[in-house]
Amino acid sequence: MTFAAQILTLYPEMFPGPLGQSLAGRALSEGRWSCDTIQIRDFATDKHRSVDDTPAGGGAGMVLKPDVVAAAVDHAITRQPDAPILAMTPRGRPLTQERVRELAAGPGVTILCGRFEGFDERLFEARPIEPVSIGDYVLSGGETAAIVLLDACIRLLPGVMGAASSGDEESFESGLLEYPHYTRPVEWEGRTIPEVLRSGDHAKIAAWRKQRAEEDTRLRRPDLWERHSGARDQSPSGAQRKKKDR
């Protein structure tokens, strides 16, 4: 089954962009996924093909018009009725690896790319659109965010990465950051590969990797560590276990 991506954008020439290269590009040429764009401006009805207007209540910038964007969304739904619709916006819920896996397991995705000050809020009330953010920062438009989302999905499609287990130990798959990696030369600028990784003792290597993943997550991403350690302290029923006094 081909994973079908359709992107609603004011800049269709930005796609497939970097997704036409490397793993994603090869998968595209092999038909493992498809990429179609829909020009939002084609659904404007005035002679100037306007897609935005000034914000109600005043303020800087422009806001994408709900009637124009909704018409583009409706067109996308007729083309791909079973695909979830995601709008790339900093006001959305953070994208997670869990959500990426859910999307990659489906028939595809329709992505709505924001511009200017964003979307008229009524759009989310009137259409089944999921607002999604890729991080706590602002981009010039949703196209770059859409490329990030698609790259995360495409690499999980069957046959895109080499071995089926290639991504099993990567960051976020177990709720932790991935352990650090090393390769030859053994010594470089006075720094050596940790001895345990050269020992050939697979049990010790696994224990070291687990320890480093936990340490790095705790130090670099305390938010992830808090969720991970909280999950470990829960019983199978979901009840929080009492921590022993130290």
C-alpha cells in the first residue's frame, strides 16, 4: 500500500524538496509513498485571488481566510477521504514519535501549511483538522514543518529503512534519548571509544547503553525523564507505586 501525502500550500514548488533525496527520495521513486500538492490560492474567489485578510480586533500581520482554506480542505477530502488532516501551527499539540507511528501505519496524510499569522480559528471548528506543532519556535511557514513530519513518517514505512529493527532503539522509541554512538578510528584527537564497547561482552554493552540513555535523558531532557520515570513507577493497573523511603 502506498502512503499518500497531499499538501495544501501556497508554495507547492517546495515539495518534495529534500524528501526527493536519500531514503525518502528512493522510497518515492519506488512508489512506497506519493506526494501531491494542492495550491490553496486556486480556491480564492475574488479577482485578486486573495487568501488572507487583516486580523479581527486589529494587530500586525494577516490571517488566512477560512472560506478559501476550507474550500481547499474540502477538495483534499474528496481526493483522500480516509487520510487524517493535520495543520502545521505552533499553536498545535507537539508532534511525538507515537503519533508519527500512528500516521505511518495509515493510508497517508493531508497536511495544511500555515502562513502569515496563521489560520482563522473557525476553520478548526468547522473541519476535522488536527493542529500539530514540531516545536516551541516559529517558522516562516508550515511547509518546512510538513517536510519534518513527512520525513518522520516515511522512514517508518515498510522497506524504507534496511532492517525492520533499525529504528527500535532510537531516541523517543522507549521514552528515552538514544545512547551515544562511536565508530573507528578507536582513538581520535586523544579520545578513545569506551572500553566496554570494545569488549565483545554483549550483556555489558547493553547495560552500558541503557545507563547512558537514562543519564543523558535525565540531564538533557528532564521532561522526558519525568514521564519515563513516572511510567516505571506505575503498576500494570496504572496505579502509582509508593516509593520506598531511602
